[in-house]
Amino acid sequence: MKRWGLLMVVILFAASGAAEAQNPKLVIATGGIGGVYYYYGTQVSEIVNKAGFAAATAMQTAASVDNMMLIRDKTEPDKKTWFIATVLPDTAYFTTIGKHEKFKDKPVKAAILWMMYPNFLHLVTTDKSGVGKLADLQDKRVSTGAPGSGTEFTALNLVRAAGLDPAKFKKWEKLGAKESEEALANGTIDAFFWSGGLPTGSLVELANTLGRKGLKMTLVPMPDNDPGVKKFKDEFQGLADSLPIPKEIYGTEADTPTLAFWNMFVAPESLPADLAHKLVKSVFENLDSLRAAVKAARDTTPESTAKFIGKSAIPFHPGAVQYFKEKGLVK
């Protein structure tokens, strides 16, 4: 009897190990700590793990560009391992068509799972910096975002559209969100770019930090009639919208017009349709927990995704489309 009991334990352990080995692995590439991408991706990971159809892990990255490289280079279908990611739309588009320099010879084969929330481009400075419009950056100390990030990609395209050469800034830094905030608070830079949801919690903290130093955090307006903004929108047609950052978000004196982009949750084309369907379904059936963890997720709705299906420059994953068809939102 003892031998039989031991044999059963061995069989059960082996079966458990085999099941675990067969369980698909999803690695969720997010962004830097302090940014919305990181918290959004981490919460999606928790939702997936609770659902039990895959083993999910969220990882910190430099965000959009790095995330698309991970999807392209690290996904291993033979090992049932897929990288999925949060990404800015312009980055996703240019990496899938090979127009981004790091993807020129090998575009990434990716598809959209759902639209997350609109990302707002922040040009953050203080009331003492002398930066009141894009053109004022030329003689200033500026951070354009972490290398390989979607923020950097957008910022560099925008400043060049404005006729500015970042190499001729008084000081050109390439810092992530946290490092940029510290540099502005310490007075070692005059302004920095950040692309994120509303509110970005670390910017709320930055406003408080600057206030204790007798400074006021301000956001540089980027209206449609700004020459740089106009040229940028002409070049990246259909990828950027114009929306205001409401004054109550960060306690600014007025609403700040800026560029807005709908963030995407994307996957490699090789992700099986049934796995994509389970992933999308589990997230949209647990929106309450996602929104409780990430305020920006209030804009993650079935309707906000469905309106883009069939109209975006990047295709949607068939497994995702199936879910929205089941909800009666897509024909």
C-alpha cells in the first residue's frame, strides 16, 4: 500500500509537471517604473495568471521600440513562449512596415489585441525655464526620453518637424521618466518629453516636489497651429489626434493642447487565435480590477477598440476580432 501510495504521488507530480510545461508563457513587455505602461502590463499579467490559461510575467523595459524588438526577436512559438506588449501607435506602425531604422531589414510581424487608452505627449518644464513653445527648446537643456522608448521616437520626430536639431540643444539628455523628473527637480535640465496616460502619477508627485522648491510645473502647449505640430501631423497622418490635458490633472493654470495617441496592446502574428481570444476575453471581463489599479484604463472599453477594427493601418489579431464579434460590436 505504501508503495502504491508513493507511485500515485510520483504519477501526480509528473502529470503536474507535464501540464506546467505545456502551459503557454506570455511575457508582457511594459515600460519604466513610474509610467502607466508598467502598472497596466503588471495588472494584465495578474489577470492572466488568475484566469489560468497561461503563465504570464510582466517585465520592465524602455517601452515601445524595445517592446517591438522583443516581440520580433524573443518570441519562441516552438517553446510556447510569446512576448506581448504595450506600444505607441506610431512606433507600432513604423516597426511593422520597416520604416524605423532598427527594423529596416527585419520588420516585426505583429497584430493589435486591443486599444488601451489615449497617450498624451507631455512637454514638461517649470515657470522659470523660459520654455513656452516648441521653438523655445533650441537653446535649452532637454531630455527626449529613454533610448529605444516610444517617447523618444515621438519626441525626436516632433522636434525635427519643428525644424530643431537636438544635437544643437544647449544640453541633450536621453533620460527615462524618473530620471527626467529628478533632473528637472534638481535644475540640471530645463524641459523633458514624456508620453503617457492621464494622470501620470509620478508627474503629480513632481508638481508637489517643485512646489516645495518655489517652482511651478508647467506643460508646454502644442496646438494644431504650431508649425512643428502641423508638419508632424501631416507626416504621421491618422496616427495622432489633438486633445487637451485638462488643467485639473496636474493643477496647471489652463488646459494644455497637445498630441494624443491611442496606445495599443499588441502581439506577434504567431500567437494562436485561441490564446489571443482567451487573453482579450479575460482582460475585458476583469476591467474593474484593471481600472482599480490603473486610472488610465477607464478608457479601455470594448467600444473604444471596436471602432478601430478594420480601420487601422496595423491589422487586428483574428483571435481578438473574434471576441469583439461575439460581443456584437463587429460584423
